[in-house]
Amino acid sequence: MRTVRTGARVPAGWLAFACGLFLLASCMLAASASAWVPHLSPLFSGALTPDPDTKLPAPTRYSYRGIHTTVVSGIEAPLRTRLEATVPAGLGDVLAFYRTELGKLGWQEKPDGVLITADHAQLAFASPLGPAVLELGRKDSSTVVNLVQKNSDTATKANVMPEPGQAKMVFSNIGEKEAVLTISERTIRRPGGAHAVALDLPPGKYPYELSVPGRPAYTNSLTVAAGDSWELTVGRDGEAWSPLQLY
């Protein structure tokens, strides 16, 4: 299983827009204050337009945008797709944009767990593919977007779908030597190149240790929520990889 990152970029037109704005400011220096205000309004309108070329809804106005997908070998549809974006607009405008655009796609907002404040918002959805979460936050004068959609059908095919109310942890060893995982008072041994194994965990925070002969033991902790699936992997060189959220 691996994560593929695509589409991270800064809009090509941003520099041109900045130059155009500077030119507008230069041209308007001789204008009166009453003439200046009407020109600012359309430039900084709160209206956001959807970009038709994105995998998940996103406005055409942004200073950064990236798409991250988690895939499994042999299955075309990703397990999990995450959109990150920084949008130079108010949180209320971005929230209204997503409620409208996600509604058009058949996403149903769940009333439980809705959190909306002046500088943060978190909403859960039931999408046609599976559960989804939208998080918004403020950074400087922009709104940071984190939108995640899970694919329940792919998780079932890949055998990483958690049991109801539980989280799933997958342990993979693609190295040549035996790897040992100690977590939740359990010790799991996997020979080099063996098939991955999975265990169900109640939601919570779990310290764990990964050890491979000839290497210092790697210790970390993993916080899991109900409905999530994570992977802990030992790489080909025996190095422990950072935890990867699969679903």
C-alpha cells in the first residue's frame, strides 16, 4: 500500500494577478477615495467558483492546493482521497462554498459532531463512496481546507475495513529480516516478506515498538479513531516507516 501525492501547486495566474493589482493601484493613485472603493469590491468578492478539474470540490481561487491519495495494489479506486488547499477568503465564504458544492454531489451532512466557530469548522458527511470529513481553519488572512473522503468498497476489497466502533491496524514487513511489533500488550512477529496482518483496536492512543535485528528499536505512539485504518510498515532496509492512514 502506498500514498500518491498529485496536483500540489500554486496557481500560475497568481503572479499575473499581483502585477495587475499593482498596476491598478498605480493608475488609481490620482483618484478620489469615493472612486477607489467601487473597484475594490469585485476584486475581493466573497463569491467562490468551483474548479471543474479537481477530484474533490475546490474553488478556482487558491494560493496552494494538493491532492493526496492512498491506494492498494490491484485496486484502481483509492482507499482515501484528501484535498489540502489554502484559499484567500473568509471561513464563512469557504464553508458556504463547500456546503453548496458537496450537496450537489449528493454528500449528506451529518448533524452529530458539527463544530463551527469564528476560526474553525469541522463537519462530517456521508458521501456516495463512504464517510467524509471537512475541516476548515484560519491562517493569516486565508482559510485552510482539509477535505477527506473514504471509499468503503475499496476498503472492503482490500480487507482493511474496520469493525463497527473499532479501528484497524495493519502490520507489514517488506524487509528481509524478521520484524516484531509490540502494541496494546501484544507482540506480533512477521518474517521478512510475509503477508501483512491486521488487528482491531478500540479507539484510543497506543504506544508501540518496532524492532528488527541489527537496528535500534523504534518507538512511537498512534492515536486511532473508530472507523479508521492505519498501517505500520518495516521497509526493505529494516527501517520503520511513519504510520500511514489507509482509511
